Amino acid sequence: MKGKMSTPRNMFTYTNRRGDTYYLHGGKTKLGNPKYFASKKSAGALNTVPDGFEVCEDINGIVIVRRPSPSAIPDEDFECVQTKVRSHRHLKNYRVITKERSIIIYEPLGLDAIKISNPDSFSARGALEPLIRSSGRTWDDFVEEMASQSNISVEEFNKLQKAAAVERHKEYVDSLKRNMQYRPVMRFLREKRDEIYVAERMSYRGSDEQWLSLGIGAIEDLSKRYVRHIGKDSFFDLCEEPEPADLS
């Protein structure tokens, strides 16, 4: 995942998806080896990223410094899963990433706050009407007064208020999305055998999350078979299937 990078005052900075700016710092391990980390503190920050390292952020916006590790996942396999996820409207806020030999699908946490929100709940009327009533006036009286002071019609005033509510709602949703947290829900592990993957889903039995194997095969078949169940009750009915007799 990439954020916005810049180097003001000769300092390397990285801005993550939440809008937080981090500075690159260096130090030594107990064995005397170099180590690097990201911090919001600018004092003592480095100017450049050392050779052999990169600065990036994980699925939840945590900024990390690491040595690049090439993915063992072919681009076409990643695109296959990505396309399957995007083909389902209820998964539009889910994310897909690759990590080493895995293609991982993450579900967003806190989507209910977005689903139940609407522009009407951000209208000024909800906040002001109780105060207006306490003064002995009605909302219509208030609107007529404000429209008159602004030298516009009541209809124009109401239209402006509605537009403002829509904008406030958009800002609220955008903020939720920027700060959204994600957790893994399904993954496809690439076997050493070419073009063969193992599909797994997250199991929530007990106190610890663990992976439950589902099936083995080509990524096109597995993603078509299992991705559509994510976010539905049928997801929890998915269980391990017997391995095909012929994988050639």
C-alpha cells in the first residue's frame, strides 16, 4: 500500500491514508546491526531511505520500514481474485492484497456506521429545531427569517441546507473509510505445484481466530466457488472439501 511521500526540509516523510505524517528514524540492534522505524516525531529523522529498505503501510495504515520481499503470486492470479471480489456489490468495500505466497481478502470493520448514516441525519434541523421550539418559534418561522436575512427564497434556503447536509455526510463517510480497520476473512495459498492453490476461510470458533481449509485447485475455480459466500450466512457453512484425485 502506498501513501503520499515528500521530503520537506531535507527530511523523508510518509503520509498514510489517515493523513498522519511519519518520519524515518534509524538505530542499532543489540548486535550492532542497523534498524529503521517510522515515528511521528521529526527530531533526529533521516533524510533518505537506506538502500535495501522501503517505507510502506499495512492494510490498517500502520507505517513500517522493511526489506522488500517479492511476491510469489502472479499478477494474473491476483487480478482474478480482485475481479471476483469486485463483481459482488456487497463486497465493494473489501480489499485484496498479496503477501508472500498468499492472496488475502480483508473485510472492513465498522461498515454498519456507514450503512445506517444518511444525509438527513446531518441536517441542521435536527440540531437546531429543539432550540428554536424552546424560544416559542417553529422551524418554518426560523427558515423564513433566515431566508429573508440572506435575501433568498425559502426554497433556495432549503436547497442550500440540503446540499450542506449531503456534503457533511460525505465528509463523515470519507473519514470513516480513511480510518477503517480490516481483518482477514479468506485467503488463497499458492502451492509449490504450479497454478495450484489452497483456499481457506477464517474460523471464529473459540477465542482465537484460525484458518479453516476449504479446497484445493486452480485460482479461477476456487475464487469462483468461494468468494461469493463472503459476507453472507453461507460463509459459515463452508467446510473442507475432498482433494481432487487428479491435479495435473
